[in-house]
Amino acid sequence: MSRRTFTGQDTGGADRVVVINEALAKQFWPKGDAVGARITVGKGVGREFDEPPRQIVGIVGNVLIGALSEPPGPIMYLPIAQVNDGLVALNNRISPMWWVVRTKLHPFSLSADIQRELREASGGIPVAHIRSMEQVVGESTARNDFYMTLLTIFAGVALLLAAIGVYGLMAYSVQQRTQEIGVRMALGASPQQVRRMVVIHGMQLALVGVILGVASALALTRLMSSLLYGVKPWDPVMIMLVRCC
């Protein structure tokens, strides 16, 4: 059976169909193809929800509905023309109905036309809380963005304090070795050699700090995992870039 999504022929009088996401297909059909199988929606919930089995006609990609850090869960998609009145009423009591409209133009330029068509199709039900998909994504990540901004500020302050501390430590170390440096130069050491000695000593301290910092970062990555999306907490490339920057 070929895979497909919903078409205009999936009306209330047509055979019942359903489209599932990859998470649901892997959960219940881990070794086979779910397309062509039949599932029952609403069985045992109540008489008003009973309906004939539906045939799976397609599998679509996973969509993140909750937090970005949470794995996608199993989802079924039903054509609205084949949803019985009991299920529609239940959904309306639990949460409002959401419509997603794809446009080639700027979404808000068609806002009035979309609201008018939805009111006519729903029998006059008002349409509210209109947002673009960019706004939806922005609102879903607002808390994480705020946390990351705070962490960035704290990290910048920590980096500044660390740089001041390293500078002060190196200045104190050079001051303590003033006599040694004078003796070395008196015995023929050039300014370049003295400068190289100080730099090597400073790099040794910095290397110890990098090793301790990377070890601490690896130990604390689990606390940061909930704020990361698309990047693994133990990603070596990202850890080295952060340490270098």
C-alpha cells in the first residue's frame, strides 16, 4: 500500500483513515511497516466515541509539541471530516481548537480573510489569539532563552574575573622573580628568553585551569541538559569552542 496524507476524498462517508507519526510507528510496529494496519480510536471510552477501525495510510515526521528538550511522543492525525461529534465536544471542553494555515504571503496580511472563512465554516464561532509560527516558536523557547541569557551574562562576568585573577597572579609571580630575572639577564639572557619563560609559566597555569574546567564541565553537563536543544551536553567540539572563546 502506498503512503499518502489526507485528501479531499477523506470525507465523513469515506473509509476511516488515520496518519501517524514516526514515534508511534516505531513504538507499535518496530519491525514492520505500519501503513495498511488498522487501529481503533476511542474504544472503551464511551458510546459516543465508538467508531469503526481506521486504516493507517501514511507516516509523517515527529513534531515537538511540548518542551524542546522532551522527546516527541506518539501522535495520530485524523481528518476533521471523520471526527465524530462526541470527540469534537470532548476536545473543545479540554482545550480550544487550533487551526494552522500555511500561506505564501505574510501571514498577518491574510488575517482578516482567514478569520472570516473560519467563522463561516464553524457557524460563527469567534477566532482569537492569532499568531505566526515564528511567534509560537519564540514563546515556546522564551524561558530557555531567558535562562541562557542569564548564564551568558554570568559566564562573561566569570571570564572577566578569571582574566583579572590570572593577570594579577602573573604580575605577582613576575614581581617575586625580579631578582632571578635580573640575574638571568646579567648572565646573558635576552629579553626574548625572559619573556618566553614568563609566557610558558603562564601557559602552564592556563593549561591546568583548562583541564580542571573541562573536567568540571563534563561533571555538570547533566544539570544543563534541559537547557540544550540540538547539542549533546558532552559534545567535545562545543566544549572546546566554549573554553577557547
